Amino acid sequence: MSVDRVQGTEHREGIRGIGGTEGKEDSEAVTTASVTAAVRYYSVAPGVRLNVRSGPGTNYSLVRVLPEGARVPIYCQRPGETISGPYGTTNLWDNIADGDYVSDAYVYTGSDGYVAPRCS
């Protein structure tokens, strides 16, 4: 049993029996852990300082620039402007934070297609 698992078990045991909320508390803890585990981080192409945009295209405003060696989470993906980069030509854009997008052509996902749910 790993340390994380032991801590998680101890936390749930500490919650049990508090005013009949046992099922609700345990359910929320499991749901939160599942959502956290589902997000993966991916490397930005080596030597690239990657522009982060407010939408899926270069016509959207520049939000910030990621430093070389950055790793990004991909919460969801959506089609947008077609971009060519180190990892090919694609119209996929990765949502890396609320309202922040980067072209998938600069992120090593190991796939030419979707690796996360489509953004709604």
C-alpha cells in the first residue's frame, strides 16, 4: 500500500460517522481524486517558447508565453486555425487553463488526434 493510499484511507476513516454524512463525504473524495487523476501533462516541443492564446487561433489575443521546457495539462481540445509545428500540421488546440489555448502542433501528445475530451 502506498503512502498516498494510506493517507486517503485515514482521511476517509476520519470522516465516517459524522452526522450521517459518511456516503456523501466518501463519494466527493473519490470523485475529486478521479478528476485529478484524469488530467495528464504533456511536454512542449524542445527549445520552444510557446504562445498561449485566448482562443483556438492566432487571431485571438496573446495571453502569455510559456518558457522553454514547459509541461502543460490538456483539459479539453477543440478545432481551430490550422498550424504547422514540430509535431505536424493540425487544427487541434489544447485548452491548458480557463480560456488559455495552445496549438497541438507544439505539444507532444504521441497522437495526431484527440487525447482529451472535446471542449464544450
